[in-house]
Amino acid sequence: MLLNSYKEIFDIDYKINILSIKSNFVEFYKNTLSEMFAFLKKGLLIHIDETAFNLNKLKCYVWVFTNMDTVYYLFRYSRESDFFKGFAFGFQRCSN
């Protein structure tokens, strides 16, 4: 039923196992995500926040990057923000 929904909604035929769906979606939307994040970085304002949640008893985090037009969500297994250093490039000022 899930695979039929993907076919109906996204016009993608998944006659493969459920474990490979994630990697196929990543590949399918890679350019879209890059364009969205490039758009966020070009703006004058960006709001960044993270929130914790439990996934199968494992604490995980979703980082949210947004301006007035676009929202970008990033799933992480830890709260470490080392990945973030390259994302803020080009902004004159950041506040906590």
C-alpha cells in the first residue's frame, strides 16, 4: 500500500524493497534541496533552531533553517553543530 502511494503521489515506481526508498528519495530531491538551501543563504535573514525528539528510544534532533519564504529541515543523530559552520557562510552577523 505504501509503495502504491509513492507511485500515485510522486509518479515514482518502486518495485524495490522498502530499505532503498530512502536513498532513491535523496537522489531524486538532491537538486531541490540544494536550491532551497542556496536560496536561504542568499537572504538577508535566516532563523535557525533545533528540537529534540525520541526515535526508537534514541534522542535525535531536527534542525530548522527558515526565512520568510523557505523552510529547510535537517535530521541529525546528535546536537553537535559542527556541520553548521559551512552553512552560515556569508552572513555578517549571527545572534544566539
